[in-house]
Amino acid sequence: MKYFFLPILLLLSFGLIGQSSDADRLRAALLEDTPIENDLQQLCDEIGGRVTGANSNTAAVEWGLQKFQDAGVSVKKDPFQMPSLWLPKSTEMRFTNMADFVPQVVAKYHSPPGIYQGNLVSVGMGTPEEIEALGSQLYGKFILVEMDLCLDIGGLFAEYAAATTVENAARAAGVKGIIFMSSRPKKLLYRFITSQATDEDLPQFVMAREDAKRCQRLLESGKEIRVAASIQAETGGAFESHNVIAEIKGSQYPDEVVIIGAHIDSWALGTGANDNGCNVSMMIDIARQMKVLNIQPKRTIRFALWNGEEQGYFGSWDYTKDHANEMEKHIMAMSVDIGSGAITGFFTNGREEMVNATDKILANYPDTSATFTSINVPIVGTDNFDFMLQGVGNLVANHLSATYGLNYHAASDTYDKVDIPQLKKNAAIVGTVALGYANMSKEEVNWKQQSREEVQALFDEHKLEFTMRMFNVWDPWVSGARGVK
């Protein structure tokens, strides 16, 4: 309880109450001693990894609900349907002709459970040309694909793109399974979705980089490698999950909404610290400090802890469907999902109006060391996406990579990798932007919900079809199941 009132005591001691703007007061409070660090440690260390559908994910939802309630913020659980269940139990691989070589592997999301056997063939980087050159030699075989080292956020998108290209070519060649060399050193393993996501029927693995390199050398020397692999997972059909949606009601335009969010689900190899527990704790702390300071925004601010993000942004998609008739009243939707590195600006997702508005809000930000840059390109890969499909102005916080890229979805994504002082600075920036949008005059909000044709034009301009297919979200858009009608 002492934490909650420390910011007010500090402000009173300096005589700032009544003299500073709400944005100044909120920023000062978020930079002082708050429970954000304790919250994050609870989420990561006590609850742990939070795959949607797991008991730990359910516990995290209840935890988030309680945190908002304890802060005196109006909050509810928001139910939605996940299309299918896939909870990993174990992945094992051995080489039947080399008993002493047991590689470390993990199955990619939704790889079908079962026992698989076949010979291993190295396909280099797995380009369409390399796979085509091997032709029928690959039918019924496991292929080993080399991956570049991934040390930053750019490397993550490059890996997703490369893996999608490999998967498409390998599927056409009739391979039995794909083994990707880990893009991280020191036998670090990680998990993410395939381009087929919940409809995957081809077993896919990530193998420890050093083990995969050993396999490459053996194959190059003419050694035959016979693979035996086992994937065990709990699978099932559609099931109910929950977002956590909190809000502080607007004083002048309560039906207009600014929504900021972070996803509460994570993979379970690590404990989901930088992806995305740190920013879940941020959402809670911003709401908490607004209540402590009795800040009443002009528009309603909603704080979303999204679920099912890792499998395809299912929680935020469902929210946009449930609130489809209110999307024109959503002034701005922000996602914070790139760890705890310093925020350097925002992706404004092809909306020039959002560049101008965001730049104006941050123009006089008092941290003179901060230089903020708006990047006006559309981002596919997190919970802003379905708001973009709905034509809503949307932002994604852009961070320095720091420890994010190397530990992304990996066993090493743990509490100790989070930069707590920087997380607090980031919270102050996000709080400032959210409150800035909520308090804009009617005249300053000079944008509106885009039409389906305008959204499609944005995708065409930025050639997003491949990226959307990469995340298995192109077909739902084209069919009209997803996005503005």
C-alpha cells in the first residue's frame, strides 16, 4: 500500500498538485517507486509461461483481473473462442544409426503429435531453388534448414519470412518434416507458429544450433542420418479463453475510446518476461497511477491484456468483432509488444494523421535525452493488427532491441532479462501518449475510420500479402471474416 501513495506524497512535497498538467503528474508518478517490478516478478516467477489454454494462462487472467480490481479500476474478463488447443508435453529426437548423438529439439506450435521416422537431407538455406534442385530426393525425407543468427528484431522478421518460404517449398516437395537450425547460439531453443498456424499438418522442429551444425558436417562428409522423432502434445477443439479489459471512463466523450494493450499469453519455454509480461505490468501500472492521481481523461481509456496473441491475435480479433459497431468511436489503438528496450517512437501503420498527432503529443516531452521518430509503415504481428483491419488509427511502440531479439520466444525469456528502469521510462512515454490522445480536442482528431477499400489500398501500397500469409491472416481478410465490412 505504501507504494500507491508515494507518488502523491512526492508531488505534494514539491508543491506540484494544482500546478502541473495531468500528463506531467502521471509521468512523474510512473517514474517513481511503483509496484511494477513486483507485479512482473509475480507474473513471471510465480505463474510462469502462459500458453493460451494452459492452467498458467488461466491463472494469469485471474491475476490481471485482481491487479486492476486492487487498483480500483473498472475491469472485466472478456471471453472469446480459441479455434483449437495445442499444449506441448515433450519433443524427442534421436538418430537410429548414431546412438550417442541425441540432439536437443523442440516442436513448433501445432506440429501434429506422433512418431516420425525418415532419413535426413541438408538443403542449405532451403531456398526454393535449393529445394527444387534436389527434386524427388526430398520426398518422404526430413530436411535440415540452415538459419542465419538472429540478434535483433529485424532478424526475427527475416526468420519468419525465410521459414515461410521454406515451408511452402518443402510442402510441395512432399517432405516428411522440417528441422530448422536454431537461429540462436549456445543451444538456445524457442518456439513460434508456422504459416499454417492452427491448421498445421507438417511436423516442424527447431534443433539446437550446435547440433544442427554437427548434422550438416556429417551429411557433407557422406554420413547417412536416420531420424526418429516423437511429438507429444495435448490437443483439442475450440475452447473459451479470456482477455482482461479495464477502463477509466471519459469525462467529456465517454463513448469515444483510446485503447492501449499488451498480450498476457506467452510461450512456455521461458516465462514470457520481455514477450510480453513487462508490458502487461506496464498497462496495470499506468491504470493504477491514473486512479491514484484521480486523473479523469476526456475520452475513455481502456487497458487491454490480450490473450491468444501468439497463435494469431485471437483475443484482439474477437474484441474488434464484438465492438464492430463502435469501431468508428475508437480514436486510437496501441499495442506495446517489443520488450523493455527504450521506446524510440511509434509505428503509425500507414496513417499520416497518426504521425502528426503522435509527434505533437511528444514534441515537448521533458526527457531531453529522448528523440522520438514515427515510422509510418504498417506492422503485422501483434494486437494492433485487427484494429488496422477495422480502419482504426493504431500505433505500435518501437523499441531498441536490447535483449528482446536474442531471447524472443526462447527458454531464456525470463524476469532477469527485463530492464526495469527502462520499463518505467517506457511506461511514462506510453502513459503520456495514451492520455494525449484521450484529451485531444474534437478539432484535433482529424481522422476517421477507414473503409475496407482504403485498408486494402494500404496493403497493396506496402505489398503486405506475403507478410499476412506468413502469419496466416491473409485469407480471413480476403474472405471478409476479418476486418471492416
